[in-house]
Amino acid sequence: MTGSDIKEQMRARAWAAIFMAGGTAGAIDFLYASTMMMMAGQPATRAWMGVAGALFGKNMVIEIGLPMAAVGAALHFLITISAAAIFYVAAKWQPILLKHRLVSAVVFGLLFFLAMNYVIVPLSLIGRPIYVGASRIARELLTHIIVIGLPISLITAWRLNRKRTVHTGRLEPA
């Protein structure tokens, strides 16, 4: 096996870890948001049309209709997979994130929530944070820690530790 083969294999494993972590977090959050929307008496697609509206605007979403829910869902997964990529790079750079998985999950979930609610969404066509009020912020913060932070941290740590086991034949501390 050549050096370029090893690099390509490592790159493929990195992408697999990122897609697994981001896809899992995205799927859990997708189910959570869809369920919450239906519990509020709305169709699940409304949540995903709202995501599309952040990029394309409310008028375009209304004009195009239901297909925009698929666009919104795709954007949602793009965001969660991007978040997993950020965490993966950070964990490679700072292996202590792997050693302290649960603390990393809480901090990452918190940072993800803050970035989305106070930076990304206000810079979108929505133009303001979507979660307001102390109880709503507390609920959504806890949700982001559980459905985004935990799966991304735990799966990334598992996949990176698995790589060390494959390469050395034994599990080394992170």
C-alpha cells in the first residue's frame, strides 16, 4: 500500500465519520423538529419550509410550495454535516475533545445553538433569532446539546478512536 493509498483511505474514513456524525444528528433533529411541529397542529413540512425560507425568502417558499420542504430538509442536513466537519477538525487538532466526550458535547451543542440562533439565522432572510424567551431558549439549548452535540461528539470520538485501533491493533488514549 503506497503513501497516497493510505492518505486516500484516511480521507475516506474522515468523510465517513463526518457524514455519520452529521447525518445522525441531522436525522435526530429532523425527527424532533417534525414531531414538535405536528404536536403544535401543523404539518411537519412547515418546519422545513421555514428553513428554506431563511435562504430563499418567505414569498418564494409560498410561491413554490411543498417542494421547498425538501430544499429546507437538504439545507438542514448540510448544516448538521458541516457542524460535524467542524467538530471533526477541532477534535483532530485538540484530542482532549475526544477524551472528554460529554463535556465536548455540551460545549459544542451550546456553541451550535448560539451560532445558529444569534449569528446565522439573524444574517439570513429571517433577520432575527427564532428562539426567544427564557423558557424557549432553555428548552432549545438543551435540545441542541442532546440532538446535535451528543451524537456529533460521541460518533466522532468513536470513529477517531476506531481509526487508532485499526492502525495500531490496540486502542490508544486520545
